[in-house]
Amino acid sequence: MKAFGKILGLVLLGLLLIIVAAGFALTHLFDPNDYKDEIRQIARDKAHIELTLNGDIGWSLFPWLGLELHEASVATLAKPTEPFADLQMLGLSVRVLPLLRREVQMSDVRVEGLNLRLNRDKNGHGNWEDIGKVPVAPGATPPASPDAPASEPSVAVEKPAQPIRLDIDSLTVNNARVEYTDELTGKQFSAESIQLSTGPVHDSTNIPVKATAFLGTNQPVLRVRTELNGELRFERALQRYKFEDLKLTGELAGDPLHGKTMTFSAQGQLLLDKAANVAEWTGIKISANQLRALGELKANDLDKTPQISGGISIAQFDLAKFVDSIGQTLPAMGEGSLSKVELVSRVAATPTSLAFDNINLKLDDSSLSGRIAVEDFAKQSLRAILKADTFNVDRYLPPKSAQANSAAQTRQAEVASTEAGAVAGTTPLPDKPSKTAWSTERLLPVERLAKLDVNADLTFGQLTLDKLPIQNAALKATGQGGLLTLTNLSGDLYNGSFVANGTLDVRPSAPVLNLQTRLNRVPAEKIIESQGKNPPVKGLVTLTSSLTGSGNSQQALIDTLNGNASFVINNGVLLNANLEQQLCKGIATLNRKTLSGEPRGKDTPFEELKGNLTVRNGIASNPDLKVRIPGMTVNGDGDIDLRVLGMDYRVGIIVEGDTSAMPDPACQVGEKFVGVEWPLRCRGPLELGAKACRIDNDRLGQVASKMAGNKLSEKIDEKLGDKVSPELKNALKGLFKR
């Protein structure tokens, strides 16, 4: 028995020596380079590719089946002279005996100088689509489509074979290049200087991976340097793939960055579970110049419509500086705006939508919470429900342009030139302003608004808008198809309140604005002071208006303004406007006396100022102005030219019986002046208010004539008594009143 075992051992040893000797003889006596033509033909017949071998073929047989290819290229049979791939060297070796067990045990695999060219022609056909296909000869019947039903009877499907087990010591790729060209669009994408190295490649074990590359595009011109590190793990039986300790770093430059660069990095753990149709990215750490973010993302239903969910946290950073660092420009806004931005939010997304829920956003000095979503990227469907503690809109609006500043300065100079001496009324009646008070600059981004699909519901504890501090502000607005609807804009203002609604239609060539507003007991002087102007009046204003206008500039809207309004100001004061002094001057004139004292500039308090406005093409007619002043009533009839912010009124002051002492002995009222309407003319810049009023000397003569007629009538009654008929007395009175 021992002898048999010894003989069997000698036989096996002899067979092994014979195999080694045969392998040695094959590798030394057989040269595969002599069979290049046969190898090319096998590639055509079996793989349906055109293989070109310009370099030598090196090989070994046992225990490693080794192969080295030099200067090789591959083309499709449809275009054999246009290779889509070539390489300088491919080296690999495989253990022979494990192949019999369906195991691939390889040593180091090296690829040098791989160059892969992918091209899609003007008909949309890609050159890679012909790989492995036999070209159809002219006039021949094309092969049946893979989707066409087979004519042969169905054959029972065999049980799938077990997957081949991979065992590779390492994989190295040096100086590889991949290029994609689309002839229809002219776009090009490339990955150059690709370097890839891995550790041992085994199923269900972590594989160290390191890769670098330079990526580029031509539309727009971009260049990206990238470096990737991590550990790859694949479990093919479970269809699970992981990339652990991922770290991607790089630098981006190109035309969109306008000479600037952006350094970036991304870290985390990646998982793809094909069996569960789930992908995850946990432990996310992202940086881009000044921006730093953390988060996690999960994608479900990968085989259907992927649903992405997760969370994101962006640390406080200077958004304005970040945007500048990547070569972009923000719209002009106040200094220091967007310098402190911080965000925490949940994220939900699909291929066509993106939503940020449970938002906690800090924007400079404001804190906002709520939800922002783009429900459809193609339609730009924006949905927003936000609540803020404070928000200053003015901070993010562009400063006034040079044209607007110039117009404001011209306006101020025009007002100042007519204001001197206006309090005392000693200057001539001011002229009406002649220069427009409004900008002709483009006001609305019509093209963007026409495409807008928005539904917004915003609330603010305090909102600053056009320098007005609005408390408990609320805004609801929708927009679709070029029609924007302001459902509600309301809030508390200086212990009063306001509400507005309307529409903006940007579908016509000239946008059309329709606005309804109501102010309830808002201090008029506060509104005017907020615009940096001296108020001509104080008091609680209640205003109701319904106005329309068209155009895309301030001036165009004012020039086409039409509608109606009514207003009332209670418990007010005409500031720096002494109507009593104006009345005193008129009485002194009729008394043929001269005012003995210096004019006193003081305010004129009133109980109520009210009227109705009819606006036609920027001019507001006010036929029923009434002001109730203790002891007087003021009636007015005139126009306000909103185009130049000027006014022209004829005003009458009626003494109602208050015969208290006037400020000057020359203008004592007395009973004879009670009930007489004293005429004033108010003309000039609207900012002057009652300071632009003067005695209307033309109409004052009519008052004198009327009073003289009344006095003569009294004497006729006194002299004639009952001696003549009433008809004759009335005729005589009428004669002298004409």
C-alpha cells in the first residue's frame, strides 16, 4: 500500500513536471505575435470589433496566464478605420487552476495611456452603439429587433450560473483620457490625466481607492481638478455597494466664474442597495470656498420615480463674499446685506421638484421659518409659506439711480425756491412745478414675471418697506401665466392700519396695474417723514382708493393713472401755515388799514380735512375739499397734478361767528365779516401744502363789491322803510349789487 502511494506520488510529480515543461515550451517556442492576423479575425468573428495590434504581445502560461498588449486600438465593424479606444499598454495575469473553479485570481492589472473617444453624430447616433454589432450590408435585411417576439418556440430558462468570484491584487490606470462629443449641439466633455489605483479587489471587503482627473467642458468653458479617496466595498450577492470614508476635493475654474476659482470638498458615506432600490449619503460634509454644510440624504424607489429626503445645515457665512468669490454679481443692495446667512432645513426632492421644509433661516438680523418649494422645475412653480420676526425689505433693494437722485435734487431745488417767505405769505403766488417727479427707468422684470408660477403666504412681526415700519404684516400673492394677484397686503402702521389688494398683468406690451387700498387712521406726517420730506400736514388720515395704471416705469404709471379716491384727516394741523394770518391780511385790505405787527408763523389746527378725488391720466380733481377749523370753514376746489406733484386750488375761508380778537388790530373781524367767504389761491409744489396759499386779490375785489352792496341795501331799508313797495326796494338792491 505504501508502494502504491509512493508510485501515485511519483506519477503526479511526473505529470506536474510534464505540464511545467509543456508550459515552458509553449511560452518559449510559441510566439503569439506570429498570429496577430488570426487574433484580429477572431475578434471580428466572435466579438464583432476591429482590433488593431501595432505593438508586441507578451504572454506567460503557468502558473499565471499572463498577457501584455502594446499599442492596441479598438473600432467598430461599422467604422473600422475610426477607433473609439486605444491604449499604450495593458498588462494582466490570471492564475490558471482557479479558472477551473470559476474563480478569477489576478495579479496587478495595469492600463497605460487609455484613450476612449465617444461621439454622437448629428443624427443622434452614438459610436458606442455599434460595439459588438455586425454591420448590415447594403440591400440586406436588418436583423430582428431585440424587442421583436422570437419566432422560435420558447425554451425553458436555465438556472443562472453562480457569479464569478473576483480576486485581483490591484488595479492601476495611468494617464487615461475619456472624451465625449455631441455633433448636434457642439458640446464636448472630457476627463484627462486620469490616474486610478486600488488595493486588493475582493468581494465583501473594503478596497482602498484613489483617483485623480482633470474634467472639462466647452459649453460653458469649465475646468475641474478632482481627487477622490475612500474605500469601496461591493457585495454582489446582496447587490449592495458602499463607498466608505469618501473624500472628494478639487478646484473649479472657467468662464462662469469670470477669472475666479472655487475650491470644494465633499465627504461622507455612500450606499447603494439595488435589491431594496435605496441609496444613501450619510455624514455629509461639504465646503465651497466660505460655505460649510452638513447633512444626510436618502433616495427611495430608484426603480420608479426616485424620492429624495434628508436634512441640511449650512453654517453661518457671508453670502455676498461667497458670491463674489465665484465670480458672480448680486443685485445692488445696502452695504452689509447678506453678510450673515445660516440655514437648517429638511429636504425633499424628486427629479422634477425640490422642497425645503421646517426651515430655520437666519438672514442678517432676521429669522424666518416655514417652507419653500419648487413644485415643478419646468414651470418654475414656486411655493412659499414663511413667517419672520423682522425683515427690512429696503436693505435688499437697489439704491436710487443717478437719474433718480438727479430728479430728486432738481425737485428739492424747485421746492426750496418757492418756500422762502411762504409761511408769512409775503411772496408772490408760487408757480406750479413743471418738471416730472418720477423716474423713467425700467421698473419691472417683465420677462421673468411672465414665466412666474408662484403662490406665497408671508407674515412678519415687523416689516420695513419703503422706510415704513409695518407691524403684524401679512402678504398673500399668486402669479401664473403673466397675471400676478395680490390677494392681501395688510398690517399695522403707526397705530393705524392698512390693507391693499390688486393685480399686475404683464401679458400686454405695457403692464397693467390695478390696485385698491385703504388706510385707517394712519398719521400722515409719519408717512411723509419716512420719505425724508418735511410734512405740510399732521393728522390721522383715512384713505380709500381704487386706481389703475399701465407702463413699466414710475412716470408711465403716473401718466396713465386713473381711478377714484376719498380721504379724511382728523384732528390735524396745517404745519407752518397760518391761515388766520392770510385771513387777517384780507380783512385789513378791506378795512383800508395796514397790519401793524410782524407776521407770525404758526400752525393752523383743524378738526377735519376731507374730500374726494377723481384721477384722470395722472391729474386728480378735488372739487369738494372741506376743512373744519374752530370758528371757520374752508372750502376748496382744485387739481393735484401727480405727474409733477403740483397743486392748484381756489379756496374760500368762511368765518362762522367766532369774533375773538385777531392777531392784529387792523383785521378785527366784527359782525359784518361773519359768513363772508374770503378767497385764497393755493398753487405750487404739493410739499408746501397750505404754505403755498395766498390771498386771491382778483376775487377779493368781488368780495368788497358784494359787501358794499350789502351795506347799501341796509341803508335803503333804513331810509325808505315802508314808504315804497317791497318790489321797488328789491329792484334797487339788485341794481347796486351788480
